[in-house]
Amino acid sequence: MRLSGKRSIITGAAKGIGRAVAQRFAAEGAMVTLVDQDADAGKETTESIRGTGGQATFIHADLTDESAVRDMVVRAREWMNGIDTLINNAGLSITNDLLDIELDDWNADLEVNLSTHFLCTRAALPVMIEGGGGTVVSMSSVNGIWAIGETGYSAAKAGLISFIQNVAVRYGESGIRANVICPGTILSKRCRDNWEGKAGSIEKLKKWYPVGRLGEPEDVASLAVFLASDESSFISGTTVTIDGGLTAGNRFFGKD
Ligand SMILES: NC(=O)c1ccc[n+]([C@@H]2O[C@H](COP(=O)([O-])OP(=O)(O)OC[C@H]3O[C@@H](n4cnc5c(N)ncnc54)[C@H](O)[C@@H]3O)[C@@H](O)[C@H]2O)c1
């Protein structure tokens, strides 16, 4: 098993990509602490992992709340007897076109998509360092590396790249590796519901992707397993896109 004994926190783990990451981590032998603001879905995912023999617990928390984050890390550390891996995955897209954005929405985008990663990392790092090191992964987006709308979300996702570089450089000597994942369109339920509402748009989207399909949460989970495992021990401070070739360029991009 590739993550045997790795004590892992996964945020936004109730649904979508985070759920797939938590399931794969547990299947690869990790102990997983799932964290989410959605208690029902979080408990259901945790039970599904336990049902297949995985070691999992759920912590209900709104990660925009600083004291809830500190409490979450204390409880995760207690349950797992340490922390080796932090997967910052919680996120949410709020804003769209720049001229339509209210300041509150802009701030909310930055708070969820950037500041929760800061809060969780700041709280977990001392525990990881005390235990000899570990790995941090933040879920950004292709929106963080090129402009395709959702302005506040994109700015926050771009901020994660710099944030994680800083973590990697400052704490590398303490045994910390930190990396960013930038997914293209991944068909989590939220994403599928969003695009299926628009006639023909999943089919239209597929044309933009050189591999001819959109991503599945399990695609991202495979990458997260690699980045959390010792197989990637010389990879730090980098940004890995997982987008079926989308950001390499495509002659259909933006066309109907
Ligand atoms: N699905 C995609 O196409 C796609 C593409 C690029 C990046 N991403 C990123 O991947 C991550 C997961 O996306 P997804 O599609 O699985 O979304 P999702 O909505 O299915 O899952 C996100 C989870 O985060 C939780 N969450 C949100 N805010 C929270 C908070 N303040 N405190 C605690 N939990 C919170 C939600 O309850 C939810 O369970 C996000 O960071 C997203 O930006 C997704």
C-alpha cells in the first residue's frame, strides 16, 4: 500500500474530489480525518470508508472559522497520534465577471479558497514538523494559471501557488514538502449539476480537452496519492496541472 500509516487530514472531504481523495487514501493504508462543513455528507462518506475497512473519522467544521480550525487540528492530532499529510481541498466558486462583483462576494471567494488553506496549514505545520515532517497539498485550479472567468475564485486559486511555494521554501529544511494541484473540469456532482443545467455544455466542454473527456474525482485522487506518498519525495514547491491537456492549448477552445 502506497500510504501505509500516513496520518492524513483532508478538507472538503464530504463530497466530490475530497471524498474520492479520502476513499483512495484509506484504500492505500492511510488514516484519514475528513473535515467538512456539511455534516450529513461528511458522516456518510466516513461511514462508507469504514465500511470497506478503512480507518476514518469525521470532524464537522467551517474552515473559515480560525478557532474551529485550531480545534480541528488538535482533535485530528489526538485521534491519529500525529499528522503526516494535509490535503487542503475545501473550496467554492462565488464570483464571476469583475464588474458584477460585490466586495462581500470577492472577500468570501478569497476567504474560502485561499484563507482556509492558510489557516489549516498554519495550524497543522507545527505538529507535522514536530513529528519529523510531512506533506501539504493545496487544490488550486486551471483558473489559477490562466484567465477563464470567475475572477475572485481565479485570484484566490492563483494565490495558492505563491502560498504553497512559500511553505515549500521556508519549511523544506524541516522535512515539509508542499505542492499544488490544478485540476481542469472534474465531474464532481457540484460541477456536473452546474454544467448540465446549460444545454449541451458538457459536450461543448469536452471539445476543449485534447484527451476528449472531462476529469473524474478519481483522476485527482490518483495524483494526490502520488504527491502524498514517498514516491514523490523529490517533488516540492511545484504546481501540477491535471487537465487532459486543456492548458496546453486547443483549437476548439471557446468555440461552440
Ligand atoms: N470540480 C472541478 O471541476 C474543479 C476544478 C478545479 C478545481 N477544483 C477544486 O477542487 C476542490 C473540490 O471541488 P469539488 O468540485 O469536489 O467541490 P464540492 O463542492 O463537491 O466539494 C467541496 C467540499 O468543500 C466543502 N467546503 C466548502 N467550504 C467549506 C468551509 N468553509 N469549511 C468546510 N468545508 C467546506 C463543501 O461542503 C464540499 O463538501 C475545490 O477547491 C475546487 O475549487 C474543482
